[in-house]
Amino acid sequence: MTLEKLGKKSRKHNSDSPSDSSSSGSSSDMSSSDLESLESSGSNERSQKKNRKKRYKKHRRHRRSSFRKSRSALKVFKPKHYNGDADAHAYHRFVKESMAYVEDNRIKPKRRAFALSYFLDGKAYDFYIQKVSRDEENWTLDEFYTELFNFCFPLNYRMQMRKKLDRAYQNEKSVSEYMHELEELFNMIGSIDEHEQVVKFWKGCKPVIQKALWRDGLNPDVVMGRSNL
């Protein structure tokens, strides 16, 4: 409609002033060109807005997809199977990984024992069938791990670990290596209080390490006193 009105004005102006026909025609042409340029500019702006919206939506979809993938990857994590061997490393690895699996997947307490049975083989699965399956919904994780240990490990295993602890000294090991060895033994025995652990570490260290600790004002009684503050 705007172009038609401009065309009518142009024709009227031409009829009134024939001598100015060339300039009027030029004026009309310029107006049409300007309008076309404006319309083209508006169209480009709308196109740019649409493209920006598309990119924004694509970015949001990508973020949501990445988040869902990270959540699904977390749920895919599964503990390594435990076959019931009297292997302290394998047992503790199963305990640590299965606890993370239960928590990350938000498994209900009544379903936890059943869920963990999928990662038991051999003697460990025999434990589940014989001891747990009859009333699995009533088993807590602490009970499950304790009884699994008692079922799979020899009755005198803790006594053996006690003897091994008595023979444990730093010797040529580094302090960190010696501490790691003691921690594993403490975990397997399971009934050693903190003071006894500190005393054992102290007495098992090299004399030169003990002297350095004394020089720094540290001894078993001082360490325990600080820990109780």
C-alpha cells in the first residue's frame, strides 16, 4: 500500500509539472529503493534474532544432555565383584566401592543387601544365599559387611593379624609406607582404640624418627592429649 501511494503521488506530480518528469521519476525510484532497503534490513534483523534463539536453544539442549550423561555415567559405576577369598585388599575394595554404589544410586535400605548380591561370587554369594536372602530387607550395611567378613575369613584371621601387627616395624620403609601398613592391619583387626594405634606407630618407628618427634615435643601422650582437645 505504501508503494502504491508513493506511485500515485509521483504520477500526479508528473502531470502537474511535465518539465520535471525526469527528476520526479528519479525521486520515486529513490523512495522505492530506500523502502526496499529498509524492508531488507528488517528481514535480516529478524533472521539474526531467529538464529540467536536457535543457538541459545541448542546450547541449553547441549547442557541438559551433558548433565543427563554425567548422571547416567555416575549410575553406571559398579563395584568390582568379590568372590569371598580371604584377601584383605579385595574385601576392603568391595566394601568401599559397594558403599559408594549404594549411596550414588540412592538404593533404599530394604533393597541394599539384594542389590549387593549381584556383585558377589563363589563363597561370598554362598554367604548371601545361606545367611541373608531369607530376610534380606532387615540387613543393614554394617551387619552385611561384618557377617560377610566372618563367613569368608578364617576364625583365627584377626588373631593372625594381631601377631602380624606385633611384628610390624618401620625398618627400611618410609614413614608413609609404615603408616599405610599399620592402617591396613588396624582395619582388619577392627578393635584397636586410637591410643593403642598411636603407641604402636611410635614404638615401631626408627630410633632416629622417635628422637625427631621428641625434639618437636611429640610423644604418644602429647599426641593423644591434643586429639582430645
